[in-house]
Amino acid sequence: MGIVATVRDVAQKAGVSVGTVSNALNRPELVNEATVAKVMDAVRELGFVRNDAARQLRLGQSRAIGMIVLDMRNPFFSALALGAEDRAREAGYSIVLGNSDEKGDRQAAYLNLFEEQRLRGVLVSPIGDVEARLARLKERGAAAVLVDRLGTAAVSSVSVDEVAGGRLAGEHLVAGGRTHIAYLSGPLDIRQVQDRLTGLQQVTQAHPDVTVEIVTGASMTIAEGRRCGELIAARSARKRPDAIFACNDLMALGALQALLASRTVRVPDDIAIVGYDDIDFASAAAVPLTSIRKPAAEIGATAVDLLLAESEATAEPGVHRVFQPELVVRESSAAKQAPAA
């Protein structure tokens, strides 16, 4: 590796002081044009690269925002991160992305890293309660916004009404004649997973003839959805649910794969399926998947807006933007057919 040129090397090459080099690079209006030209010639000749990160830290004005998402394998979070990145770039910031992979220790490690790097702020789609940890960040001057989770009086947030999303799924399945609904659940310490179940249960409580069972997955992945689907397909026809509401599209798609592979279960004739997030793959499934749509890119962009407003003291913490979900109906949840007379 070659020797990295320093600001002192540039000063020596140009025959000026280190302070003059700094002014020429950062405040050229304070330096005469001929001197600026000499400095820039030296910069090009030596291949000098400014350490903007160090300069921004000295000024307390980092141009980077940390972001932690639950699972980058889930296209919903990819779209959310892209929405945040696009808005951040418009404002002259960059996004430093971390994937917690639904693991609390990885989330904590990223929060520690972002604090050490003194980023402008942190966007986090959290596991568990992170309010105390974010309070420490805020004490050190960093803004913090919860993403895809409702915040508190102290922490701003951008979220979706997940309980309403669960109700949409439940009402749709009940209206289609389904009476035994299996909820494919990821870890229930993830608030969104619990809220979607709550919405489903609100619907079924109003219909005494409809039952809900929880089939828990260790994670919210296609593999876990497939495993849950295989367990359901292995039951006798009498003991199977006639509908599945999955806590996200990945689990729904995995369950769909398992049911179709069993060759004993027809979708939607025997079992209807509804997913959540409406990722791009939902409409391209072997049986196009009904899903609850969330505006991922808009959530990410709005979170950046809130964070920058807080960091620039144009808004107080405790601002909450809540989006409403939308039911997108496709073939996987067609209404149950009445038996032939």
C-alpha cells in the first residue's frame, strides 16, 4: 500500500502553511486565487484525500444517519431502507445500514457502533424496548426515530396501524366463510407481530363460531413459513385450519410452498392464505398472494424527515406519523365454496 499524503505534505508541496491549506479547501473565499490554485495543484499531484469524517466530528456535524432494520432478507425492509436513503441523499446525508437479523445482541452492537461514530441520528426498527438506550443517544446529541413501530412521548416514530392490518386480514377471511384461522407468528416480542395478532383476535371475538390458533415460528422467514406449512399439511383434513394469516409475506410464501408440495391441500379451496407487507414477490407466487400492503418507501422517507427535523431543532421529539394499511386481494384467499347440493 502506498504512503497516504497528509495535509502537511500538501502544505510543503505548495509552499504554504497548514492553516492556509485548510482555508483553501474549506473556506477558499479567505485565500487569494493564486494560492488556492497552488494548493489544488498540490492536492492533485499528491493524490490527497480530505478526511471529511474527522472534520465533521470536530465540528459536531456528521452527515451520516445510522439505520437498523429487522431483516434485510425481507424485501419490505429493503424497500424501506431505499426510501430512507433516497430522502437522505436529497438532504445531503448518507445512510449507514445495519441488519439486526431479529437478534437483540446485534441490535445493541449497532447502537453502540453508531454512538461511537457520533452519527447525526439513528433510525431503528426495534426488537424489544429500546427507549432507555435511545435516551442515552439523545443525551449525547444524536436524534433517534423508531421505524415501523409506534414511539412514545420521548421518541418520535413512523409506523403503520398494525392492529388495523390484522383486522383487515381477519375480516376478509371471515367474510370468505373461513372459520378456523391459523396465525403464523414470528417471535411475539416483536411488537408488530403481536399487534397483527391482536387485530385478528378482535375480529374473531365478534364471531364466536370462528377460532384462532397460533403456530409460532422461530423467525419470520420463508424457511420457517415452510416448516409451519408442513406441520399443517401433515394433519388430517378434519384438524387442519381452513385459513392461514401469516405475520409477513415471507412466512406466507413458505407456507404456500409447503401446502402445494403436499399435493393433499388445495389453495384456496381447502386453505386460504393472507400475508402481510405486500412485497413484490406476493403477486408473482404460484398462487398470487393476498396481502396487507404497507408503504415501505414512504415510511423510510418520512422517518428521515422526522430525524432531520429533530436534529436541526425544528421539531420536538414525540412526533408520530401513522400510516393506514391496505388489503390487496388476490387468488390465495378466494371465498370458500359452498358444497354442491
